[in-house]
Amino acid sequence: MHKPSQKISRLVATTAIAATVLAAQAPNVLAVTQPHPDQELNQEAVKKQLQVEGVEQLENGVKLNLSSDQNAFIRLFSEDMAKVSIIKEGEEEYFSEAISKKEWDTPSFDVSEEKGEITLTTDEITIKIKKEPFGVKFLDKAGNVINEDYMQNGSGYDGEKPYVYKKTTEDEAFYGFGEQSGLEVNQRGESIGMFNTDAYAYGTDTKYLYTSIPFFIGLKNEKAYGMFFDNTNRSYFEMASESDDYYYFYADDGTLNYYFMYGPEIEDVLDRYTELTGRMDKPAKWTLGLHQSKWEYSAEDIERVAETYREKEIPVDTMHFDIDYMDEYRVFTWSDKFGDEALHQKLDAMNFKKITINDPAVKKDPGYFMYDEGTANDYWAKNPDGSNFVGEVWPGESMFPDFSKEEVREWWASKHDILFDKGIDGVWNDMNEPAVFDGPYHTMPLDVTFGEGENKRTHEEYHNLYGHDEAEATYDAFEMYKPNERPFVLTRDMYAGSQRYAALWTGDNVSEWDHLEMSLPMNMNVGLSGVPFVGNDIGGFAGRPDAEMFARWIEVGAFLPFSRIHYDSDKKAEGKKQAQEPWAFGQEVEDISKKYIEMRYKLMPYLYNAFIDAAEQGTPVQQPLVYQFQDDENTYNVSDQFMFGKEMMLAPIVEEGQTERDVYLPEGETWVDYWTGEEFDGGQTITTEAQLDHLPIYVKKDSMIPTREVQQYTGEKPLENLVLDTYLNEKATYSFYEDDGATLDYKDGEYNVTDLEVKRKGKHIEFKKKEKATGYDTDLESYTLKLNGEEAPKRVRAAKAKYKEVSSVEEVKSTQESFFYDNEEQALYVNVPADEKHKVKIFFNGKKDKAGKSDKKK
Ligand code: MIG
């Protein structure tokens, strides 16, 4: 059960700390301001209720004539998704840039009307529309109410402000809303605002962050639904913050339209939501490696840091180039030092990938090609009087490309050859709120305009889309210049649907413990908002961590979907010369960093497969426990543990000085301590010790985790031997996807899917595999089945072939049809050739039937 009172007191405490920290460490804090205070709804206005005066059946739903010259459209997009719009007479139904799928096959449905109620029924849901007053109720097949309007206020417009009130009960939990501050994953009780903001050194209670995703998931009675309020204006969500009986959401302007999608599983909701707004592409494998970055690395620093990684054999894939690589902050230029071919050749020779930052603002500088071309072609955002808007950012007075125009996006995309020709592999979009130093509220005035004619929009309406459209333009650059490569765009700002183009990092966090703690619920909610590829600056951006904090942070950071160490310039860190590379905190922390970074690289096949699920179904990579265990209410408020993919649960230490913590083990699984092999029943809280080098990890019993040898960078070595790290009770399965991890050839069928299964059959264990897709020319020669916690076998064979016993792990990995029993580890390794046609059977001495055995801790 969620207790808002606790949350409030905690927030008060952390706010005080954050304020001291900022004063002490970050003197250049930019004031985080909003154009105006939160606009509240007029309570009298929202009590006026709409009445249905006429009903008209549509091809995919109904149109209702409402009082006060408004119409409601309720359209069925699928059996389990409906769009509700209320629009003023003469206005059109609205779709923002978030929507990637507009054409849906209408599901079969019935419409009936009786006793003042109109009913729409599909195979999955029933929608009941009350006529007087107008109100909408969604029910499941069995007649359970999943979501309904709060009839005292209902929905409609307060002047220009569209609003919707919904009924709730105390036990309803809320997730999603994109990037949110705070230490709790469950957003019940929160007042949420959405207006993309450059929130340098934000705190645990900062309301407006960089990204706006007006989507959330409601969960009640173990049933989940999704709600997407597609409105790009500044919007507000009062999630039972005022009363336990209702929640409501509204915007400063724009139309009232929302999509309701029924689960009952959270997984189903996300699948449908990402069908509507799009999914991330299959990522290039290198993007899943470690990234290293700092604001104000010199060209020499970049080279030295890259070399040090290789010397110390700490795996890493990518170096980032922050704004200093440009010629006086002119976008799409190189300074002499950073543009030096020798630097690029060195990095390339060390097999580094390279990412450059890019800002939207173009220096107002006649003679500079970007300025000249943009001005000649009328590409800039405009003041209300039609003149070009000029604002200060890093290059000084600057122009802002109007990314709402397709020709501007194309032009922007076309400039990326300047980056790509130096071998740049990925592009990082910063400042795309857009941030304007001398803007009235750190962005442009709300009456600046974008687009022309029919497509003209004010900044007020367009603000939350600026980053989205810049990300699209950047993404298009890859299609233009690297047509068969998987794009990588990293962005600070998003709107719903931006996952189609970019990964997200959560901006300028702070080297403070509560930021480490906050990163978990923040990422989990981003993941539940359709954006699986998310990460936070490891070690914190603003300020500097101490050794302990960095160690704990890298333990989490090595398991972030997007894993990047990045930190603020020394100027801002006021005298603190502490660097933030893994070796900057002494040997102990270097060893800890290496251990966990190596683990990430070892888990690369598993991580890559988690991303394949993300690309195919919108599955988050870093999942809150509730995502997989929504039948266990004890998971609803767990904010400091997460599932890393399907099988592994992490319970990191996120508090200073702690060397033990409680861990909740969800019901319905047996959990294996990854380090000791000790087993625990689910449905209990245990206490575990965790010295500085120890990250508590639990693996599901009956799971199989594909791993490989550590590489210094992804792609260093072909994947010839896949190690299946298996925790077997009765049966473990894994559907293993493989492709080249770099190109779009998978779209032509160049991928493999192999179903792997290990099963206990009385006294023996059987391993089999089935090839589901075989379009990719794999390097895989063998699988090493690693069975944890088993006894020494008597023999291993496949049909008539007898597998031979060898004497080390190394030997078994390189010898086909072999096995090795590691006494100390109590693990059995079996090498199965990739082309093994038969079941592999492992026989034991037969003293003990292990099926059903249990030495679990209760
Ligand atoms: O006004 O490019 O969030 O990651 O290092 C600061 C310099 C601009 C903010 C980004 C940060 C980046 C920094 N940028």
C-alpha cells in the first residue's frame, strides 16, 4: 500500500540537502523557471456538465453531438484500444507527431442504446457512454470497470483548457509519465507537469524536467490500462494528489483527445501503446557497450582516456565529443584540434566509436554557411511580427531552425556528412528544449512561431515537440548517409513517440546519493512510457562523486540500458579536480568498475536480446518489478530494485555507508543468489549483505541467460561460443535472436532465432534446440551449456555420440562434444556443437532425483 505521507516528508528532507549541494558545488546553476505558474482549472467551469444531444454511428465508433457546440468522437482502433476526442464544432480531430500508426483495421463491434446509455462492445472491451451527463466508462469482458469518468466533473474545456477527470480508488497505482523526479516509482499522489525544461542540477522534487510523455499506466485489481493524452501543450496530471477519489489531467491549450488501451497485463498496454507511437529500432550492438564522456575533455584528454581504457583492459566502445569540438560552437564545424585527422585515426585504430554532440542553435554569423543558408531559405523560428527569432546560447546570438518544416529537417540531416566524414558513428542532441540563455524563461517566448500557413503553430503548442523533430532530422541523416547502418541518436528532450528516433539520457543530474536512488524509478517510468533506451550520467553530471558513490553508481550504471559515464566541466565543479573515469578513485574502485563493466560485456547476448524485445514489443529493458509481477501487490511500490531483462533482478545499494539492505523477492518464482547459488522462495523480504564491491543480483530459477567471453569492445571477437548460464529446476527455455548487430540486413531476413530448452526428466537432463529462423550466416560453433548447482554427471551423450570429459572450463569451451564438472563451483559445463542434431542427454549417478528437491531458505 502506498503511503503518500511518507513520500512528502522524504521529499522535504531531500530538498534541503539538494539546495545545500547546489549552493556548494554548482555556482552556475541556471534558474529553472517556467513561463508562468501552473495554471489551475476553474472549479466552477469544470462542474458544468456536457449532455449528449444526438448520436451518429461511424465506421469505427460513434459521433455524439454534445451541448455547447461540441462533438465527441469515440473511435475503436482495435479490440482493446479506443480514442476519445471532444472537439469544438468545426474543429478537426487531432493527431500529433507522436502517432506513428494512423490507419487501423476496425475491429468488429456492436452498438446498442438503452436507458440513456450507449454501449460499444468489442471482443475485449465494453464502452458505456452515459448521455446525461456525458461520461465514459471502460469495462473488461467480464464486466469489471477498468476506468471511468469522475462524473462530478467529467471532461470538456475550461475556456481553452481541455480536461478529463477520472475516478480512482486508494489501491490504484500509476506508472509512466516519462521522465519524472522523485524516489518512488508509483506516481499516485503526485502533481506532474510537462513542459520540456533545461533543468540543470535538478532535484528529487523538480517538477519540470527535459522530456514530456503524457502517457501513463493505471493498475488496479491486478488489471492495467494505458492512457495517452496526446496534447503537446504544457500539460498537468494531478494523480489523486487532491483526493483519493479522482485524478485529472489537462493542458493549457489544444484539443481534448486521449487513447484508452486495455491490458490486462502492463505488457499488453505497452505493446499497444508502442504500436500506436512506434518502437525503437533494433540497436547497433556497439551502442550497448560502455560510453565515456566529459564536458571539456580536450582533444588530448580524449585520446589519453581512450588509451587508458585499452591499457587497463576495461571494456568500452565509445568516446563522446562535447561542444568544444566545434569551431566556436558553430554547429557542423570542427575546430582544428578536434578535427585533426591524427586524433580520429588513433581512435579508429583503437576501435573506438565516436559520438558528437549537436546543438540546435545556429550562430548568427554572416558568412557562416549554416547561417547564410538558413537565412536565405527562411528556415528559422519567427517572432510574431515575422522577423527571425534570435536568442543567446553557447555561440552567442543564434537562430533556431524550425524543425517542424520537412525541408528544414532535410537540410539539417544533409549537413551530417560533416560529422560522418570524420567517422562519427552517433549523434547526441542537446539543448533541444530549446534552451535559450536570455529567453524570458530559459526558452523562447511562447508567441514565437513555427511553420507556415495552415501548419503555423506557436511555440506554446510546439515547445514539447522541438526535440522530437530535431531527433527525427538527426535520425534522417543516418538514412541519408549511412543507409544500411542502424542509427544512433541520443537526445535530452522527447515527446511521446520519440523512441522511434532516439535514446534518452536524463540530463544534468547531480553527484548525490539521492540522484543515484532517483535514477532507478526515473528510468523504470521512462521504460514504461515506451522508451526502453534510457540512461543517466554515471557518477552524476553536476558536482563530483567520492569513491564510494562512484563504486555504487557504476554497479548500477553497468546495467543501465544506455550506459555512459559523463561529467561536468571542471569550471563548474568549483575547485574539485576529481575526475570521473573508472580509475580516478583508486585501485579498489577501479577493480569494482572493471568487474561490473566486464559483466555487462559478458551479458551482451542477453542484453542485446532484451533490446530485441524492446524493438519488437516495446518491452522495457530496465523494468520495475511490477512489470513482470503485477499479480503480486507487494511489487507495486518497489522503487529501488529492478529487473534487468527477463531473468535477472538487481537490488543495488543506493545509500551512503550501507553494506546491507532488504530485498523483496516477488511471488511465484524461486530466486537464486547469483553470487552464492543460494535459493530463496519468492514472496518474502530478505536481508542481504553488500560490501562495496558487491551488487546483490538474483536470478530466476528455471532460467537461461546467454553470455559470452568478455571483449574489450563489442565486435572485437566473433561470437563462436555462446554460454548458456542455466538455473534449472524443471525446465528452462530461451529464444535466442542473433544477427549482425549493425546493419539493416535483418529486414531482409538475415537473422537467426533458435529456441533452446533444458529439461529435467526424472534422473537425467535433456538439452535440445530448434532453429526457427536461419537467415543469418552465424559464426556460432557451439553452445556451452552451464548448469549451475548440479552434481557431477555420469555421462553425457547425444544419440550415439558419447561426449568426452575434459579437465577445465577453457577446454570444454573449445572442445566440441565435451563436458567438464567444476567441483568448486558445483557447475556442469557441456559443449554442444551448434549443428548438433540430437537431444543431448546428461545422466547422473542416479542416487538422487533432483526434481522437486528443495534446499531453499524460507
Ligand atoms: O549548457 O554541452 O546536458 O550533458 O555536457 C550546458 C555541454 C550544455 C548540457 C548537457 C551536458 C553537456 C553540456 N550541455
